[in-house]
Amino acid sequence: MLLFDPLSVFFLIIILTISIPSFIYSFGYLKGHYSGRKILLGHLLFALFVLSLLLVVSAGNIFFFLIAWELMSFCSYFLVVFDSENKKSITAGTIYMIMSQIGTALLIVAFLLMYKYAGSFDFNAVKAALSLLPAKHQDILFLLLFFGFGAKAGIVPLHIWLPFAHPQAPSHISALMSGVMIKTAIYGMIRFIILTLGVNSLWWGELVIVFACLSCLVGIIYALMEKDLKTLLAYSSVENIGIILLGVGGSMMFLKLGYLPLALLAMCAGLYHLINHAVFKGLLFLCAGSVYRGTGTRNIEKLGGLIKKMPWTSSYFLLGSIAISALPPLNGFISEWLTLMVFFLGALTVAGGIKLFFGLAAAALALTSGLAAACFVKAFGITFLARPRSAKAENAKECGLSMNIGMGILGVLVVFLGLGAVYVVKLLVIVSGSALGIEGGQIQLGSNMYLPSPFLPLLLIFFLGLAFVLQRSRVSTNQTWDCGYYKLTPRNEYTATAFSKPFRRAFGFFLRPYRTANKSKDSHYHIKTFSYETHTTKIFTKYLYKNLLGWIFGLARNMRGIQTGSIHIYLGYIFLTLLLLLVFMGRY
Amino acid sequence: MELTIILAVPLILSAAGLFVKKNEGLANLNCLGYLLSLIFSISAGYRFLSAPGSLSVDGLSLFFVFTISTVAFAAALYSGGYIEHEISRNLITKEKARLYYPLFNLFVFAMLLVTTVNNLGLMWVAIEITTLVSAFLVGFHNNKNSVEAAWKYIIICSVGITLALLGTILFSYAFVFSTGAKSLNWTELFSAASRLNPEIVKIAFIFIIIGYGTKAGLAPMHTWLPDAHSQALSPISALLSGVLLKTSIYAILRYGLIADKCLGGSYVSHLLILFGMLSLLVSAGLVLVQKDIKRLLAYSSIEHIGIIALGFGIGGPIGTYGALLHMFNHAVTKSLLFFGVGNIVNVYGSRNIRSIRGALRALPFSGLMVTAGIFALAGFPPFSIFFSEMMILLAAFSRGYAVLGCAMLFFIVIIFGAVIYYFSQVLFGEKPKNIVPYKEPLPGRLAFLFLLVFILVSGWAVPVLLDGLIRSVLILKGI
Amino acid sequence: MIEIIILAFASPLLSGIITKIKNNLRFRKGPGIFQPYFNLIKFFSKEEVVSEHASWIFRIAPPVVFAAAFSALFLLPFGFTGDLIAILFLLSLGRFFLALGGLDPASAFGGMGSSREMFISSLTEPVAMLAVFAIYLDASNIMAVAALFLVALAETSRIPVDNQETHLELTMVHEAMFLEYSGRSLSLIEIAAYIKQLIFFLIIALLIFPGFNGFLFLAAKLLFLCVLVAVTEVSLAKMRLFRVTDFVSFAGLLAVAGIIWKIL
Amino acid sequence: MENFIILGLLLSAFGMVFSKRVGALIWNFTLQSFFLFLLTFIEAVKGGGLSLYLVAVLVLILKVLVIPRIFSKMVVEMKVSEDLGFFIRPELSLIIALLLAYLSWVFSGMLFLGAAAAVAFLMMALGFFIMVFRAKALAQIIGLLAMENGIFLLASLVSGGMSFLVEMAIFFDVFVGAVILGIFVYRINRLFVSIDVSKLNRLRG
């Protein structure tokens, strides 16, 4: 029934690592904002959710996996609509549920096909049966599995539920959903595509990488435009899933090409980023939650100056931001560095056009990390620095002890995963070996070669110390320079929208920004208020989903014509059916 | 013995309606009576399993008897509170409410009769009685909408059933044609099935599937169903959706067994698949654009009848097992939903989805039950429908109907989306100020819990009785 | 190691030389080549003024920028491509903090500088990565080196991307970020900028004529680069911010062409 | 003799299609039922036993006497207009009826049956036809009863009638059905001030 190989155990550990701090955090987060019964319900759902997550990654056969998978969607749906009075939550829940079911439907098709070929739901039996399949069938299975899991992972263009659902859930749940739940889809891809199906064609890996790059870029560009702190983090999850998939896709390619050490390294990179993202995104969501609790808003245009009011939260957020922007010496840097190295080393071993493919993938990753840095400069800078932009931010309060403990644990992990990379990689080699179905011990990685220089943190600390010594001097406090303008107010500050303006212009072909101006007039000559807004177009929603939905609803509305209300026509249907059947019966 | 009691109970109860003056008394009597009949249907089932020959009926009949008894018992529990509520809202008068119970009992009696008689002619008669009795229950409120629904119901179903009568006669003609003897007994027809003239049987089965299919709600003969289900009193909607449709499926199955044995091959299954797919298509389209919450559930019944037809059409041990199990699962789940929605509609005084908000606040218990029911209906584990749907899908894929399975999944996902979209708005959100929270009476709550137990259990572990009966049906089908 | 320390001390000189050459090309006299040193000494002796709205981020930003730049410098000369990637990330660490420092004092200019700087750098990063990739495949890839040179222009705030000489707030990019800094903090930031410039020049210098990497050769190559930069600066005009994308795309195309050239 | 009766059945079925007024429809139906009674009676005389006599009497009482009487009374009581409400013109009705006659003929051939069965099928088809193409509620009831007449004829043709019990039960059902439908016609008339069922179109979609 259950399965505990290194891959499962790895995911079990990640789930527990994130869920325990989240659980501690939830006490402070929920208290005082919900009734006692609702809090109890929240804890119960949380426990069920974690249980279902644990079951997903340790399910021992395909059917059991499917049940656990559905249970996971089921529990998380109720957590998304936890603020059940809120209309946004309901919409978010619906979108989430539908997208998740579309994915699951694809998975069910894949699983049933597997059953058809193998006559069993057992992983090993299925594996044996699938290896005999013709390539075309394997390709279909791969596509079904990839997009089926992709809907849950939130790869572009199946990501649309993520920015709705993650922000609407309570923050400790967002941490769990973004940090862990979407990773179970990665687990599924590894378990089903790599381990059970076996990588059959090179284009599978290429497809994964293409979608990964797309997710990276689209995710981070949307995140840059966002001013809701939690939505921003949700989009950033789309980006990070892309980075993880770069590793996984690379691993698939190398596996097919037969470069096992590289496949192992790529998987290591992917899994390393997976655990990193779980930790720092968990941390960031918890911080966002405590900002929300402290101020009552998630709109960063209304925040600012929180660093003075919420010193702990802001420190943790800074830590998370540095990590997620892949800056040394924290953990995000290590995994992105590893991923880049995989592409570099891969390019040396392969021949021809794939070199360019890897090069472009590396460039996409570099662009992503550059944009991520910009995004988190914005997120941190606008939220925590400068002066408060509203009364809410003015009256912010630091969060309580339990929330601080929750964030603290994850903060420590961020640092540890960054500095203790050598040990982590050793463990990951075992896990990756298990993920690729090869013995990790057989393949030796020259471990030092495959990590950034270990002196780097030392160098940084040394020069940091030196700089602090040099910096010591007399300091006096004065006004900010104001070009001679007599008094600066918070309205003079740079805003999030302003910050992202160059990006909006540069990626205008994709974001399609537009502006709306609303006047409200007292009389013909006198304008009372004038509002001017900048928006971006969500092209996947607008051109893909809206059209699809419109098409389906149009069809359904036409079908209403069947039910005309006229009994004569109803009787006519029966008559006609009868006639047609009698006429066409001859074919049998 | 047990069967006699089971059949006698509703008859006695409806006669009791003439003597007992108080509605409460009638309601309580009904509960007791159907508890008795449920117990006897269980004991009959067990007796059949231990000694198949000891009863005059076979496993298929007992399966349906059990299903009907289960839902009827729940409906009886629920009816008391519901009728009281209707009276308190001045929708019906006390005197009229007294009419409800005899009609209810006659309705159940007719359905039980359908599944226990061996004579196909009598079966036809019993099905016609269900129509006639339930037409009054559909038109109970006697307003424009309900009378319209009742008229359509009775006319369309009568036409359907007339065609079924023609089918019945053609079957008997086929029997006469090939054996020279005259009979309408199912057992005799079944044992002579392989000798029947295939040409006649083919035509006869078309009449049967269209005729009884009309009553079963298979598209495109389903047209009466959304009207009748949405206008009927909620416990009756539960009975209509939960079991009445299935009794017609039962009839189709009976003929299907003969036709299958006679024709072999895939004639019967292809017809079933055709109508199953059409039903799915129609319900998927119309569920998306519903405004009336009970109508939405009615269309969902068409969907599930379609799935059941597909299950039987796909066939094989897993498909048939899944279809039968689905029949039971859908019966309990849909009944629970109609009960819950009935309470919601009564409290809000409207069936319009847009005007119902925050039902979880207004009716904490019913709301919770509806929430569970919706996910059960949509085919989520750990609820039972998930398992039966998976069985049918599994059969579809492993028997070479992969495309069919994909199409079925597609429609299921669309309907799921629509159901979640509409019901999340109904259940969540803020409760309107003028709505007074409603506390369900104890028997009403028991009805929910009773059904919920089945919904939760019969997926993970099919109850021994059901399992045994379904297996006996498989043996009957020779698979 | 010692070479690097010497070069670190000499790094302001590069800027001084470039300025001198530029002025000479414009037939002006201009300040001496040691002027950057004088500036640094002056900043060091001054009192530091901090905005009343600033937080501790404002104070720790300069040391982090300084430390990041020096750590990056000490990863040179690269024996291993991984270090080159690490250098790019280290420089980005410095930039991250500098951008935060720009946002901290609640002034519009700082934010503007931060935004623009992050914009330009996020575009140059993939180009740099492509160039490094091409060089990794083959060290003597002239197109990739050219791409890297263009990246270096952008990264060191040179014309046509940015203009070090201007002090008009609306056109500044790099300097707008640390408009609020003064005294020793400012000098740390300036030093970091010199080091960053040195790093880019060194990488390019190591790549052209790779065989000749003795100290004197290196110095000569650096001088050559100074001349090149000066000539570029004098002969071009600063671009609008939104034209920078074209500039960077051109560099990116060069790098891709470099890769394709090597594959063929 | 039988052939003449069957011809009568055929003609009365066509007569129903051509009926423009409710009264004519009821009359034609009565005629049809009467022919059916005659047929059954002849069968009984030829040696069908007591039960067949009983069936014949039942046909006479229910279908020839009681039901048409009830309907005629209803028409008078409800003061509805006599017009049946045509959806398609009589000429087109004729063409369709002829087409259906041909189809019935073919169909009965498919079932190895003769002309009499074809008439039975035609009676059903025309009953159905009336239900589909006539607007009045009463026309639908009569159409339904005409279909059942057809089935009755078919049953007596192909299998010498069904078992007595079943036959009785079916009769009972038909009678109850007609009465219940009659009740609903009253209700419709009260609520909609008309018995035109094409006005029953509030429930749709």
C-alpha cells in the first residue's frame, strides 16, 4: 500500500519540514480573526491536508495515488475557501477546483491506459508492461502525464488558478500549497514519467524544458507587475516551478542521451531547487501573512516603512528575498548555479543544435533570475522600506511569538541550505539516483567541481567585516534631499507600479498594458476627481480561457434550444428517435 | 415471505392514511413501516445469498428492492419535517398534506412491484402505476408550473410506456413465433432466449429501450425529467431521481438480458452506449446554463443515468458491476442532495441559484450535508460515486472503448465545473439578513446521516449484501 | 593573488584614465588620472549624513556592495566557468542591496534609479550568460567577447546606456540610486563600482589574446580597453532608457551568433 | 368479416387525423373502439372462451361508452372551443399519414406479419401523430388511447391476446390513466384558461 524509497522519503521530509513551522505559525495567525469552531475546523483541515500530501508521495500503487491525489485537491479546496464569506475566495476556489480536475482527468486517462496495458495498478507491473509499448502510445502517455501533473504544478499556460487560489487561502496554507502541494506534481512527474514510463524520446525532455522556460519567464514577469503581495508570491511560484522543471527536463534529456552522471546532476539541481523553493517560498508566504495581519492589507502600494514597525518579519522577508533572487550565499543561488552548470556541462557533451538549446535555456534562466531580483527588490523595497504610504502601514504591529517561531525555523533552514550545500548535495545524489532508477553510489560526482567555490561565504564575510570597519564614521541624520521642494510626503515616493514601468514597456508585446481614465464631474467645466489606472492584459486568460469558456457556454446556450418547453416537440423527439433507430437498425 | 411483507407494508400504510387523522402520526407510522421493510429487504437479500433458490425472485430484483427500501426509508424519515415546513409556509394545507402520505406509499408500492413481478406485462402495469401516482405528487402544489410539469410528465411517460408495451408484445410475439407457446414470464423468455427470432427481438428491443428509456430519462426522451424533478416535492424528487429512474433501467436490463442472450454481439450494448452518450452530452450542455437549483440536480440525474447506461453498454464484469454499484450510489447521493436542497429551497423560498447565498450559514447541518453530497456527486474520493465511476471508466478503457472513456471524462469534468461553480455560490458567501437559520428536526437529520453512511462506506468496501447481489447479477449475465 | 590586490588598488586609475582620454579626445584638459583617488580620500574624511526615513538597510547596503564586488574579484582569474557564473551572481547581490539602499530614503530619485538599474541589469544578465556560455564552448570566440564588451558598457554605466558624467537627476541611472549617500558609505560604493569595472575589463582582457596573460600584458590590454571605452563614449550619444532593450538584444544576438558559429 | 372490420379501423384512424373539431375526434375514436369491440367479440364467438368475452365487454364499456362520454361532457363543461389547433395543415397531414401507412406496411413485413398488423401499427403511428401535431390537451389523450387501441389490436393478432390478468391490469391502467389525465385537463383549464397545451411552455431550458 505504501512505498518508502528515497524519493518518497525526500518528499515526506519536505512536507513535514514546511508543515510543522506552518502549523506553529497558524496558531498566531488564526487567533482572534475567526471563531473558535472555525479555528478548530482550520486545524482539522490542515491536518487532513498534510495527511493527504503525505499519502500522495508515499502511495504504493497507482489507484491509491489517485485517491490520495483527489483527497489533496478536496482538502485544499476547502482551505482556499476558508474565508467562505469572501466572494474572491469562492471564485478562487472554483477556478482552482476546475483546473485541478482538468488535470486529474488527464491523469485518470493516463492511469487507465496504463491499467489497460498492464492489467494492474502496481508500479512495477506497469513499468514492465509499458516498456513493451510502441513509441506512439508512450508519447501519448507522456503528454497526458506531463500536462495532467502540469495543471497542478502550475506550468504556463495551466497556471491560471495559482494566482487566485494561493493568495486567498490563509497564509500558512498558502505556504503549504505553494511550498509543497505544487511539488507533489513534480513528484508525480518523476514517479510516473521517469521511473514508471521511462524516458523514451529526446523531445520529451525538450518539451519539458520549453514549458519550463515559458513558466519561468511568464511567472516572473507577471510577478513583477503584481501589487498584491501574496499574488506576487504565487506568480513567483510559477517561475520557480519552471526552474525546478529545467532541472528535471535536463535530467530527462541526459537520461535519453545516456549521460548518466549529468542526468544525476540535473536531477540534483532540480530537487535542490525544489526543496529550496519549498523553504523560502514558505517563509515568504508566512511573512506576507504576518504583514497582512499586522496591517490588514496585502496591497504593497499601501504599505511601506514596515521595517521599523515589524523588524522581525522584515528581516525574514529580506532573507527570503535574497534567497529567492538566487543571490549568494543563500540557498537559491546554489540550486540555480547547479542548474546553469548542468546546461554548461551538457553543452560540452552533446553535439549540434542541442548546444544552442542549452545555451538559450541557460539565458532564459539568467533572465529569470535577473527579473526575480528586480521583482523582489520591488517587493521588499516598496513593502518594508521608505515611509508608510497609508494609515494602515503607519499603524502596523509586529506579529506574535508563534508566528515568529514559524518564520524563524524556515529562516534558519534557508541559511543552512545555502551554507551546508556540500552535505545537502550528498544526500540529494542518493535521492536523485532513486528518482532516475539508478544507484546513486555507482556514479561519482567530483563533488567540489560541482559546487560553487566553498570559499565564497568566507570571502563575503571577510570583506563585509572590512567594509564595516571602513564605514565607521560620524553620522548625522537629516531630511532626504528634495530638490529644494519644501517638504516630501509619502506621495513623492516611488511606487510599485512606477518601479515596474520599464519592465511593462519592455515586455509590452506580452503584457499588453492599457490605461483607463475616469473622470467624475461636478459640472461641465469642473472635474471633481480624476482617476488614471494602468493595467496589463492577462493574455492566457483573455485569449485562451475566455474564448474556450465562451465557446463552451455558447454551445451550452444553443443546447438550451433542445428544451423548448413545447410538449409537442418533446413528443416529436421520441417519434424521430424511434424512426431513426428503426431505419438504421438494418445496419446490424 | 419477506417479499410479501415488503410489498404489504406500503399498501397497509396507504390504507392507514384513511384512518389516522394526524399528519405527525402518519409520518411516524411511515418511518416505522419503511424501517420494517428495509430490515426485511436486508433479510431477504441475505437469505437469497445463502440459498439462492429459496425466493421467487433473483438477485437483480433483490438489489433493486434493497435500493428502493433504502431510499424510501430515508424519504419517509425526511418527509415529516419537510411537510410540516411546507405547511408552516402555507404552501399546502393540512388537509392536503394528509393526501401526501397515501400517494407516497402507493408510489413506493408500485416501484417495489416493478422489481418483484416476474410477468413482464405486470411489470409494465406497475411502471404505468408509478407514473400515474407520482404525477399527482409532481403536481401537488397545483400551480401553473407544477401542473405543466405533471402534464408533460404524464403524457410523455405514457407515450413512452405505450411504446414499451408494444415492445413487450413484440417480445411475446417473438416467443410465440419461435416456440408456439404463449407466455410473458421473464424466466420463460430468458430460458428460451437463444431460440427467439433475432429480427423480431432487435425491433422489440428498440421499442423497449425507447419506451422505458423515456421513463428512465435517457436523452433525447428525457424532456419531462427536469420539469418533473424540479416541481415535485423534495422527498418525491429524491424518490424520482433516486429510484424511479432506476426501476425503468431495471426493466431495460431485464429485456437486455434476453436480447443479449438472443442476439449475442454488441447490439444491446451499442444502443445503451448511444443513449448514454447522448444523455451525457445533453446534461453537460444544460447543466452549464441552469438557474434553478433543483433543475440542475435533475440534469445531473440525466448525466448519471447516462453513465449507468454507458456502464451497462460497455459491459464486462467490471463495467456491469460498476454500473450496478453506481446505480445504488447515485440513488443515495442524489436523494441526500434533494433532501438538502429541499431544505435550502424551503428556507430561502426560492429555487433561483442567484438568490440563494450563504446556505452553510443559514442551514449549518443541511449545508454541510449538501457540501459533502456535491463532492460525492462530482465523483470525489472518499465518496462512493468515485469508485463506481472509476470502475466504469476502467471497463471502458480495458474493453477498447478508450475514446468513449475520454469523452465521458470530458463531460464529467464539464458538469463538475458547473456544479462546483453554482453550488459554491449557493453554499458559501454571506447569508442574507432576512433569512432565519433553520434547525432540522431529528428524523430529518437521521435521514441525512443514514444516507451519508452509505455514501461514505459503499465505495471503500461495498457492503456484503450489495456485493453478493451484484455478483449474482453477473452470474445471471453469464460473465 | 598579489596581482589581484595590486589591480584592486589600481582600479580607480582605470576610470581616471578613461576620463582623461575622453577629455583629450574632446580637446579638453580635464582632471588628472588620479582624480578618482582624490575623490575617495575626500569622501573618507567627510561626515556622513543619513536620511531620517532610512533604516538599517541603508547603512548595510554599502558594505554588502563592497564585499560582493571584492569577493567577485577574488574569484578571478577563473580556472573554472562555475566561478564566472558565481561572479555574475555576486555582482547581482551588490546591485540588489544598492537598489534597496536607493529605495530606503523615501526619495523619488532613488526609486527611479533602482528601478532602472534593475531593469538594465536583468536584461544584460542573460546576454552575459550567453556570452559566457559561448566562451565556455570555445574560449577564443570573438563575437562572444564583443557581446561581453557591450554588456560591460551597460554594467559599468557607460554611454550609450548610462552617463557617468551627468548629474541631472532625471537621466541618471546608476548614480541616482546612491544620491542619498555621503561620506564613507559613498566611497565604499564608488570603490565597489571601480572594482566591478575592473572585473569586467579583466575578464575581457583575459579572453583577448588568451596566451599573453603576464602582468604587463594584462596591463596593456586593460589600457587598450580604456581607450576603446573612451572612444565609444565620445563617439556615441546616450540612449533613451527604452532603447536599451535594442542595445542589449544586439549584444544577445552577437552572443547567439557566436554560439551558432561554433556549432557549425 | 374481419377484413371489413380492419378496414373500418383503418378508416376511423384516418378519420381521426382529418378531424378538425374535438367532437369529430371523439366520435372517430368511439368508432374505432367500437370496431375493436366487434373484432374481439368475433374472436370470442369463434372460440376464445369466457375471458375473451369479458375483454370484449370491457372494451365496449370503457372505450366505447364511458371514456367518450366523459370527454364529451368535459368539452361541454369547460366550454372550450371546438377547434383542435393544427400545427400542420390537413393536406400535409394526409401526406404524412399516407407515408406512415407505407412505413407501417414495410414494418409489419419486417416482422413477418400481414396487413392487419400493418393497420395496428398505423393506428399507433397516427395516434402518435395526433399527439405531436394537435394542440389541444384532449387530442393528446385521445391520441394516446388510439395508440393503445393499436397495441390492443396487435396483441390480439400476434399472440392471441395476452394472459387475462395482464389484459385486465392494462385495461384498468388505461382507464385510470384516462381519468387522471382528465383531472389534469380540468386543472389546466382552470390555471391556463385554455386546454391548448402548446401554452404550457413556462418550464424550459
